[in-house]
Amino acid sequence: MKKLIIMFVLLNVCIFSQSRPDGNIQIWPNPFIDHINIKIENYLDNRDLVVYDILGNNVETFEIVTDGFSLKQFQLTLDLPNGVYIVVYGDIVTKIICQK
């Protein structure tokens, strides 16, 4: 029974992915419990990744330093209550859900 539940959770994980001429970004899992993974490709300039709550309040800001590399992958720990959050990276905006 436990194996079936674990497989169900894994199959219901969404990945936000956006490809653009100036770079690609992926954010997963969605919904998340306490961390999100981010993969950024071809963005060579430093940008902030900002997490807002549904009311527009800034709850987390992370400075993403690319160091001139074309690929950066990392994990961010987010200690947030259940709810819907908005992630902004440059002009890319997406919704993530915290579900504990």
C-alpha cells in the first residue's frame, strides 16, 4: 500500500518549464513541501528570484549569481505555510503551491 501512495505522489509532481531566446528555467516539484529545485540555463546575468504570497507580500528573495556559467542548478529551502505563492525571476512569473 505504501508503494502505491509513493508512486501516486511522484506521478503528480509538476515541473514549470519555460524556454525563451535568452534562457530557460525549470522549477520543481509543484506542489512542494519545504524546498524547490531550480535549473537555469543560458541566463548569464545576475538576477533576483523573488517569492511572493498570494497577497503580493515578499516572503523570500534569493540573489542568483550565475558566475558567467550557462547552467546553474540548485535547491532552495522554503519554510512557508500551506498556500499559493508566486515566483518571479526577471520577467518570468509562475505559481507554486506549498502543501505540507
